[in-house]
Amino acid sequence: MDLNIQQMIFEFLGGLGIFLFGIKYMGDGLQNAAGDRLRDILDRFTSNPFMGVLAGAIVTILIQSSSGTTVLTVGLVNAGFMTLRQAIGVVMGANIGTTITAFIIGIDIGAYSLPIVAAGTFLIFFFNSKKAKNIGQIIFGFGALFYGLELMGDGMRPLRTLEAFRDLTATMSENPILGVVIGTLFTVIVQSSSATIGILQELYAQGTIGLHAALPVLFGDNIGTTITAVLASIGASVAARRAAATHVIFNLLGTTIFLLLLVPFTYLVEFLTNWLNLDPKMQIAYAHGTFNISNTLIQFWFIGVLAYIVTKLIPGEDSTIDHKAKHLDPIFLERSPAVAIGQAKLEVLRMADFAKQGLTEAFKYLDTNDKRNAEKTYQYEEAINNLDQRITDYLVKLSSYTLTAHDSEQHSILMDSVRDIERIGDHMENIIELIEYQLAHKVVISDKAFSDLEEMFQLTMSTIDEAFMAMEHDDKEKAQKVVKMEDAIDKMERTLRKQHILRLNEGKCSGAAGIVFVDILSNLERIGDHAVNIAEYVLGEEE
């Protein structure tokens, strides 16, 4: 048989490209159809490790990418929405969910791939409905996936006639670690374990590679897929880096266990093949599924140990913020609305504390230009937005119950205060964006301008601190003090603006620096306005 090397390479690479596009396009269609529910599934249904495994598997099935789920998990851990233990459960579930792709590939419908692509295209181009387009995207991606596999298969078919490739597979059968390394490296290169397992299924179906050589490659594919989570965790929080490390350790341990049990595992796969009358592609799919499910069942009971290991491997303070509401127990709504008011107040005070800490980090960012301070501010702002939604929902439910006059007044103060704290969060985010503009455009702020901003920051911080204390203790004296302090902020802003114009006229300050300076002043002044709003709620005055 004549080997056309160029045709082999073109068909393989073209097929791989179409396969990767198909799986990504199908995953995007599934994700669009699911909307924001994916993040909600991970956020809400990870209360314990078992639920985490389930949520991880479901989300991975929906987006057809274990890497995507793990990256999403690393992001949620980084933002403080998920603890390390919850994340470990999700990572285990993602490994189970990714096996579905191998089972889909095992259903040999390559001959119908082009009509499936045509059906998807028809829905995308001839229907205006968003739902129809999403379904079209899923169908198109599904067809492209199989068409890509067919092309790859055609490209790889002549490989079995190559003596060098036959020698390599023979060596892999004798030395399973080589198979693991090859599987790992190839998955790292193509960034998709689904693609490498699809290729493995195709090679095995053609008889190009034997089962003893294929299984170690399968294990290696699972190690290779962890690289995406590792890349996503670079520069992230300590907790996010630990979550990514868990993914690596989980798959390394699983591979080690199954390499030691390779002979009995091979017999098990052969038994399943004969018992269920599986074709070669399904044989690899079942091997992949058995490996990941068994690996999860073995390691699930050691989640605490895994968490301990990664905590020791990646030292440092876990700097993530707990975004979840801690005090909003629905049981109090019906049984004791007065207690529910108290619980809501505790949560509003947590939200207020996030605002103070976020503003502190924003000033540190201006001072040090350390990206970690900006990340921290964004985390606090996200935490504020989350609590704003949770507290508002809780207070709206509480309003349907009978409240005393005092509780009703407290309810009103809390509802209004939540809105103002959320706006403070928006302003601190604006300040970060202004500093990012300053850094991106290499805008230099003079020492005098920086000193003025520092003074304004300190006064603003003191004002919101007093306002939050007035709210916490229902202290009208402190609330009066806030009103006076806010007047001082307004006067300071006017004075600093005039000084800035003088510097601008004297050529001591650039126009770009002036924009950043004045806009930061403006945001601080608006934060002062929100602080006085909170003080006036305490005083019982109208805005």
C-alpha cells in the first residue's frame, strides 16, 4: 500500500481541527441553551462533596468539556463561591462527565455526519428563534464531531502498515508508562482529552493499536487534561491554585493505582466486552468510564486527605472571600420575624465590611499597582453583588409577614442601606478601572495629586466607617457626625478640583492624569453621598 504522507497529515490535522471545532461548538450551544444555570448548578448544588460530584458530572455533560468545568470551578473558588472540599467533589464529577463524549463517539454514526451537519446549518440559518439556533448549533457541532473523526480515521488508517508505528505500539504494550506519557503529551498539545480518546477509539477500532497499549494511553489522556486547569489557576488565589493541584493529584493517583492493577483491569474490560458484546470504540468508552468512576469511588473517601495534601503543597493564607450568605435562615421568616430582621442586619453588616475592605484594596492598588489588590477588590465587589441579591430576596419575603412598628422601621433601613452599599461597591470598581486605565496608558500621577487622593480616601473611609457603625448600633449621634463629615468630603472635593486646575494650567499635570484624578475624586464623593444616605435612614430623615 503506497503511503501518501502529505494526505495522511492533512486528513488527520483537518479532521482534528473539525473535531475540536465540533465539540467546542456543540458545547457552546449546550451552554447557551442552559444560560447562567451552569454557574448556578455549581454554586447551589455543591453543599457536600457527593452533590459536588453530581454537579460536576452534570455540568461537564452539558458543556462537553471536563476542562471547561474545572476552569469554571477554579474561577468559583477564586471568587470565593466555593470551598476547596466542594471543588474537589466537582473535579471528580467532571472526570465522570467527560466519559459521556467517549460513549457518544462509540455510537458509530460517522456515515450520517454530513446530513447531521446540514440539519444543524438549516436550523442556524433559516430560523430566527434563539432556541432553534442553539439547537442548530448543538446538532451542527455533533455532526462536525463525527465528520472530524471520520477524516482523522482515514488519515490514521495507513499507520498500521508503518513498521515504526508497529514497533512503538509493541513497546507501549511492554512498557505502559510510555503509553501514559504519550497520552499525556498529546492531550496537553491538543487541549482536549475527548479528542485524544476519540483518536484512540479510532486507532483501536482499526486494529492499529492493541488493548494493552491503548489503556495506558487512556490513563495519560486524563493526566493531560489537567493542564487547562493549571493554566487557569496561574496568578489566581491560593485556594484556586489548590483546586487545580487537586485535579492533577487526583488523576496522577488514579493512573498510578490503575497501572498497578493494569492486568486485572484489562481482564475486566475484556469481560465487559464479551458480556455486553461491545464493538471496539465502545470497549474504549467503557474502559474510560470504568476508570473514572472507579477512581472517584476510591478517592472520594479521601477528599479531606487530598485537601490536606494540596494545602501543604501550596502554602499560604487562603485569601478567598466567603460570598455566601451566613445568617439568612428561612426558618426565622415564619417563626420569628424579629429574629429574621436581626439576621438580615448581620448579613448587611457583612456586606458593609466587604465594602470597607474593597475600598481599602482599591487604594492599595493605586499605591502599589499590585494586580492582586485589583483582584481582591473585584472579589469584594462580586461578594457585595451576591449578598445584595440574597438579602433583598430575604427582606422581600420578610415583608409579607406581620412586623412591629420598630421592626418595620428596621426593615426599611436595611432595604435602603443594602442598595447604598451595593452602589459603594460599584464606585470602588470604577476606581479600579480608572487605575487600570492609568497603568495601561502609562499616565503619571504627581506626588501632590497622590497625596491629595490619599487624604480624600482616608476621609471617605472614616465616613463610611462611622455610617456603618451608626447603622449597626442605631446611633443617631454617629449618624449626625456622618452628615458633617460628608460636608467635609464635598468641600475637599471642590478644593482639590481647583488645585488640580491650577496644576493643569501651570503644566505640572497632564490632561490624562487630570481625568483619572478628577474621576477618582468624583467616585469618592459619591461614596460619601451613599454614606450620608445610610446615616439619614438611621436619623429617620428623607433623602
